[in-house]
Amino acid sequence: MNSAQQLCLACGLCCDGTLFNHVRLGPEDDAKRLKAQGLPVTVSRTKPPVTRFPQPCGALCVDRTCRVYADRPRQCRSFECGVYKDALAGRISFPAALRSVRKARRQADHLRQLLHQLGETDEQSALTDRFQRAQRRVESGKADPADGDTYAELSLAMHHFSLLAHQKFYTRADTPPPEQA
């Protein structure tokens, strides 16, 4: 296994509901095949219809491998996070990339712990969906007043994670890669 594969298997943030809420399928993706493989593929009623399945991905295994890897959708095939791209391009070393991944995973795990403390225990929902539900509950006054400090900690932690995700993981085609300091 090469360093790039090790990096992805140490991470999994693009598949576990941390970075994305869903995977959108394109016309070249075989939705019926993915559905037959156990993914909850849905088609919206919008015009034009949108075919997708939710994150965390049902094909993600405990060891962070993908059980539909050979048939994964184009969105999954084409996504390369910023940490991965920087490591491949030599802008950062693979050990530094692994440190970034571990930092992001620790932050995401902390967010999940805080969400759990606030009663948001649905591990089958994406992180931002869970956060938004907790936010709505707290802001509507339906949450226990004692949860205020936990919600404040969660909000700040979510903000810090969002900054990290945008700086290190999400990529934009129109933005040049970051310079190595």
C-alpha cells in the first residue's frame, strides 16, 4: 500500500458524513447497481430530478475501505481533498498530511461527542445535518437550558472545524494551490 492509499484509509472524512451530506449521482453513474449494492439511492421530485444518496456512505467499511470502490460514483472518483493533493504534489510531506488528517478526525470526533451530549445521537446523519438539528432545537427554546454551555462549545468547535475543512480539505478548481511556507 502506498502513502496516498494510507492517507485516504486514515481519513475517510469525505465518506463518513463529516465533509459532505450526500453524494450526487451523474448520468454516467449506475444508480440501479448502487441501489442493488445496498446504497439508499433516491431521486428528487425536482425538475430536473437529482439522484443521490446520503452520507455517511453505506458502503464505507469500518476500516475505511469502500465496498463498492470499483463501482463508486463519479463524484467519489473525482474528489481529491486538499491534503491529498498537497501531499501528492510534494507541497507537504505524507507525515504532515497524516497529522492534518488526525487533527481533523479528532475535531470531528469532539463534535460528535458534543452532539451526543445535546441528544443528537443519529450517527446515520451527516455531521452538519446533526448540528443544524441541534441548533434549531436550542434556538427554538426546546432544549434544556443547562445545554447552553455545551451548545456554545459545539458552535465554536463547529466553526473551528469548518475553517480547517475549508483550508485543508475542500478544494476549488478556480483557486491556485496554497504555497508552502
